[in-house]
Amino acid sequence: MQGFVKVAKMHELTPGERKLVELEGVRIAIFNLDGDFYAIEDVCTHDGGPLVEGDVLEGGQIRCPRHGARFDIRTGQALSMPAFSPTATYEVQVDGDDVWVEAPF
């Protein structure tokens, strides 16, 4: 899979789990939402907070632990103040038991 990096095995990310990886100096949070995998840059666009440490809410949202900004894990879209800009998203592919993420370069 050219342009993708293997980041996990499926059994490491059961539904509701998350994992932080660093690719080319970019922190990426991988989430398993009910069996579907998503990857977003691990940065709150309000102040750089670590989204992977936030609470996962209903509807596929993550809440920044610093100031409460919410983001859609599937699209990266900022959903509440104080964040206005989306966080980057990365394509995820599953091949057998391997979880691959689009490289950020």
C-alpha cells in the first residue's frame, strides 16, 4: 500500500479504543468507532491540545480535554467553540488484521 503506514493490528483497537501514533513528526490519533476506523491529527486547532486524551462522545465526536472544543472524528470538522478550524484527517485502510494509515507526507 504505497503512501500508507501500518500502525496497528485490528485486535489492538477494539470498538471504542484509540491509539496514538507518530508519523514523520505528526501525531495521529486512530479511533475504532463501532468497527470503523478513523484517523485525525492529534491537535485541537484552538490551542494545540491532545485530542486523543479527550472524551469520545456520542455521534463520533471527541472533546478536547483542555477547553472542551468538540471535533467530528470522521471528518475532522470543528463542532464547537473555542475551535473554528477543522483538524486534519487521514485515510485508514484495513488489510486482513492490519490497520494502515495514509502517510502525512
